[in-house]
Amino acid sequence: MKIALLTLPLHANYGGVLQAFALKTVLERLGHEVWLVDNRRRDMPGRTSRRYGLTYGDAPIEGTEKDTRGNALRLLESGKPVPRIYHACGTEDFLLENARETKAFFESLEGNPFDYQYEEMPGAHTWDFWDARIQDFLRYIHVK
């Protein structure tokens, strides 16, 4: 199965780098083809926007390999197989608004072609939250 792991920029988040690498490694050992997808956004309000701007500058991401929504639409138009997408976010996560925007985008696609599953539950952007969600994700990929 092809799996795309949607992440935030990982360059300065060593725990995130380790977690992404570990999950990617486990999934590859299970025989899956895995990609890490950097989900940086410059149009988000608050601290995230400032951090992205300081790190990546003001260059737009539309039409680049970092453009998650544009890439999803291009992939659908190509007729090639698309990956399934599992997405979770805590209600106290500073990225909740972005997660809900991403959810709205994928839910707007007729027929749910990415088999998009979104789960929102109490929790923040913490190790405990993501450790539990990895278990949910592993169950999700074995459903079909």
C-alpha cells in the first residue's frame, strides 16, 4: 500500500524527526511504500505563520511539491492510484484550525477518493497524543 505521512516541517523538531523516521521505517518493513509530506503553510495566523516565514521566507507554495491540496487535485486528474489518508488532531492543538481546513478540503472531494479519515479528540500537540494516534493509524491501514 502507498502511504503518505503528512507532517509539519521537521528540520528543528528532533522529536518529530525521530517519530516520523520510526513510523516510516516500521511501515516500510511491513511492505508499504511510504512518503513523508511536508505540510508547511505560510498563510496560517499566529506563531506558526511567523515561524514558517522566518524559516522559509515568503515564497508561495502553490504549485510546488509542498502544495498538499494542489498535489491531491493533480493526482486525481492524472488517474493514477491515490494514497489513503488518515488525519488526526487534538482539540487543544495549535494547528486545529489548519486541520479543519484540510478536513474540509478532502471532504469536498466527491466520493472520498483518498479514503480520507479525520479524527478530532481532546488533546494537544504532545507526545502522548501522537503516540496514541499512531496506534489508531496502524489499525486504519490494516482495515482494507
